[in-house]
Amino acid sequence: MKKILNLLLLLIFVSCELGDFGESFQQDPNVLTPDQADPNFVLNEIQRETADFFQDLSRTTDEVMRYTVLNESYTDVASPTALNNEYSDLYQMFQDETIITNLAETDNALLFHRGMSNILTSFSMVTMVDYLGDIPYTEAVRTEEQILNPAPDDDEFVYNAMLDRLDRAIVDLENAALPPATDQYYGNVGNFDDQKRAWIRLARSVKLKMLVNMGDTDGINTLLAEGDLITAAEDDFQFQYGTLLVDPVSNHPDFNDGYAPGGFDQFLGNSFLDLLLNHKSIRDPRLRYYVYRQSSSDPTDVLLGCVDAPLFDFCYLGDSYYGRDHGDTRARGADIVFRATFGLYPVGGTFDADNPSDPNFAFDSAHQTGGGILPILLSSFMDFLRAEAALTLGTNDDAATLLESGIRKSMDKVLSFSGSPQADSPFAATEADVEAYVTEVMGNYAAASNDRERLDIILTEYYLASYGNSTESYNGYRRTGFPSVFSAPIFDPNTPFPRLFSYPQDEVINNGQIDQQPITTQVFWDTNPPGFIN
């Protein structure tokens, strides 16, 4: 994991943040030690690394979860090279976190720093376990001596270790007297006490998310009784991207893909588009916020190349909503200007007001700035998780109430995104649209004949609300098998769904204690039978 090299690079880089350490030090900068690092700078790095980590994971999983088209096999998308960057980023975060932890041992002014860094690294570690199962922890983090080939720990053991770390982070935050210099997530929530409570809510909400995976009814009920969870939009854990289009580029990565000179080189998934367009009596009110159509013309049958072909589930959905079917591995044709692309939410693209445009246009619109968000753990997500737990684990919550609450929170966030610049558009969603949608979903829920049908409704709405964070739907799909509308890849229907990803190739090569695993391996909390999802 190249820990020593990475640590030296970090310490050299932070030298500009340090005070005067004497003439001998100035003559030999290589003697810089971690205890001389600026904790604010190191914490800033952890915050940035967290956003990069979650964004990269989500973009990797978008194809698996049908938000964008899978134009290769599951084996390819979950290959040994898929998570190389995310894996190395994770352990770089822990190196940085160790610096802060060591500094905080003799400086109570750094309790907030330590609490924040522990929450961010614990959340990231848990998420990597969700993708890889057993991974190094005990021998890889905070060891007295450098272990170049750390052994993987049991995935359930790592989960429980992260629960303990989150508890310790909460204690640090409760005792903290000073905030860090920069808080990229909750720095604007209010006063210092509000900021502390926001991070404590995040820690407790991450614990609840973990306990839902683990199926721990008593643990969830304890958290519910204690309260202090993410429940409102101001509690949402998200990363805000900037709007710079030149170096240093700060835009949402999907904006840069969807509106790049030369055109959108991906396709949105037809399964996802179909859910938005055709599964209710009205179109999903979020549709024009989620998806932007570059063209008002239908692609020709020749260009589509799949009309009346029985192999395809959708081929083309009409009305210029041009995506591709799951597992369509055909070469990409000269259709860049016809493809639907990312919209206003969450990437900071364009609201679809029947205003098609080639993506190779000049970035001169107020909506085309890329100042989107990465929705990591939102209040709507928490409602859907709690609704699922109430239904499947019998927790002390009401599933129907939380289902409706989750839908409404998602609608509010999406329809008011970026200050609602499209509010006066005749194409903007109305309160009546939202009410009709909610009424239909809740009616279907009330009419469902069993809990499996009800669970399918909850997970379908969770899937739609978690657009922009496919990690949430990937976990939910493995936990429950829902949404049920998903079909197998069209050109390779027998390829196994990746219940876990392959270990990163770099780690397998460099660490003799890690052997490669098949993608049919299951994380400890995934207790469903092999092959039950496609």
C-alpha cells in the first residue's frame, strides 16, 4: 500500500504550514515528523479524500445498478482494476487520520478534529467492506511498526470495530471545545453546537445504516429511542462541488462527462429511465431534474440498431429519452447528440425545459456550471432505510409513514435544487404532481398483499431517490433483491451478478496474504442465496 512513500509525500507537502523549527530543520526538510504537521491541513485532506472515495465508488457501481448502461460484463466492471484507486485512497485516509489521532493525544483542542476524522474514515472503511468483504484493518491501521503485508480481517469483525470507533468519535465531539478551521460538510449549519450535533447525527446515522445491513433489531431500536439521527435536509451529509471550468477544475465529475466537448460518451440506463417514465400513471416529477435531453428528435431505427429485436428489453423509450439496455455491449455509434444525459440534479447540469442542445456548446448558462453535490447520506435515505427495517426486522418505526416521508424529502430536495432556478418554467414540477405521485405510491403500498410487495415498493422508491449514489442501491439490492423490475444483461444473461468486487490487483500483487476472490463471494451481511439477483 506504499504507506511509507505516501506519508513522506504528505509531510513534505505540509511543510509550508509549519512554524519555525530551527536552522538545522530548514537545512534538512526530510527530518519533518508527523507530530509537526498542521492538523487543519491534514483534516482538509481527509475531507477531500472522503468525497473522492465515495464519488469514485458510486461511479464504478452506476453501471451495475442500471443508472448508466453496462456496456461490458459484470466480470469486467468488477475486475481487479476496478477499485485500485479507491482502495489506496482508503488507506491514505487512515494514514492521515493517524496523524490527527496522535496529535490529539496531547492536545484537547483537537478533539473535534479527531472525532471528524474517525467518522469519515470509519464510514469509508465500512463501505469498502461492503464492496470487498474481508480487508486489512488490525495490521494496517495504527500499528507501532510498519507491516508491509497486512493480513485481512474478518469483515464482520471490521464492522464491529467501526461501530466502536464511531462511539469514540461521538465522545470526542461531545467534549470538543473548538471547531476545526475548515468543515467542508457542516461548516455552515449554524453555531458551534449545531455543528457538533450535525457530526454526531452523522455518526449515529452511519451506525444505523450498518445495523440495517447486519439485521440488528435491538441495536436499531436503541438508536431510535435515543434519537439524534439525520432527519432533515439541513442534516444531509453531502459534498458540494464548485463551478470552475478551468484548472483547478472543481465541477461534479459527472457534469464534466455529460457536458464535455465532444459529447456524452456514456448512455443512461433504459431500466432507470423506464422507472421514471412508465411505472406510475404520471411521469416522475424528478424526471426533468434528473435527465436532460440533448435532442428533440428521435434517433432513426438504423441508428438504434435494436428495433424489433427480441433480445432487447426496451431498445428505445421514445420522446428523445435515448439510453441503452442493461448489458448492451455493442460499439457506440455516431449518436452522441441524441443521447439523454445527466440533468440539473445532482450534477449541476441543465434542467430539461424542452431546450435541447449539443453538449459541445459553450458553458454560458447559469445552469451549466457543474456545481452539483455528491449525496452521501441524506435524510430521505434514512427514512427509506428505517422503513425497510420496520418492515423486515420489526423495529419500532412505522414503514408506511417513513416511506411517504422519504419520497417527500427526496422531492423537496430535487425540485428545489440550486435555488430552484427553473421554478418559473412551465415545465417545472408542481405540488399537484408531487401529491399525485405520493398518493399513487401510498395507494399501491396499502393495496399490497404481502410484505414482499411492500418491500419492493420501498426499495424502488429508495432506488429512485438515491440517484447520484449507487452505493446505496447496490447495498439495498443485495440485502433485499429489490427493485424487482431489473432484468439480466441482454447479451450475457448468465454472467453472475457481483455480490462483491474483486480485490484490487495492486494489493493482490504486493500483499502475499491476500488471494483474489470470485465476484460471487458474499459479504457477511448478504445472507441471500447465490444467484438470487441478476
